[in-house]
Amino acid sequence: MRTNRDSFEHSGPVPAGMELPILINRWIVAFNAHDVDELIALYHESAELFDTGMRHARRGHQEIARWFSQRFASMPTIQYTPTRRFFGDGQAAVCWIASGETPRLLRQSWLSRPFQVDGVSIFLVRNGLILRQSDYYDHFSIVEQVFPPLRWLPFRL
């Protein structure tokens, strides 16, 4: 399994074994640009996306596009900064730091707060497209950043 902290640029023929890193880099660039169309182009038609912030996985282009559109509308400053990348046979894991501002509470912009959280995205890729993606991060750490008094609780909810 290889690791790489550098980004990959795509121009011309792709060397053998480099397709997966390029695909994942394209995903990160599209996510940070909030380019839903480019993101959807990277997923298989019957792909599944799961995020710990979801009640259920999103399946297919339409549901995944709706998820990203809603995420970017509610969190227009969200960005992923990759910290480590791991590539295997048709699989990738990207450790990242997500940062930005939380959605407005009660539609009040003054209730939006900056946040930063560590997480990981696990990708299963088939035929050059993302077949399954699972994202994991600690939601409660974001809530604690928005409502600092929660840090004083003797236990985590």
C-alpha cells in the first residue's frame, strides 16, 4: 500500500497504478470547489455514499448530488485538507481535516461558528469510478466547538 501527501495533476496518459490517486485528487479538488457536477462525474451510477452525519446512505447520482448540494448550501465555507492518503488495489483512504463554519442556527448568521474536525474518507473504486464512499468523523467535537459549555460535561452524550 502506498501513501502520498502530494497532489497529482492529470495531463496526458496516466501511468499504470496512478489512476486511483488522480481520481481521489480530482474528488478533493471538486469538493473544495463545491463543484457538484464534477463530484457526481466521479461516482458510478449506482454508487453509495455514507457520512456519519447521515441517517442513511445516499445511493445513485441523484441522491448523492442532492446531499452535496445541501451540504455546500448549508456550509458554504467547508473545505477538506488532506493529511495522509493510502492507496491499495481499488481502494483508497484519505485522512483529512474539515474546516469552515457551521450552518446558521435558527437562520441566524451570528450563531454560525468556525469548526475544525479530523476525519477519514474510505473509497472503493471500480472501473475508474467511485462505487462506495464512507466518511467518518466525530460530530460531537463540532458541537463542542459551537457550544463550548458542553466541554465541561463529565461524559460524552
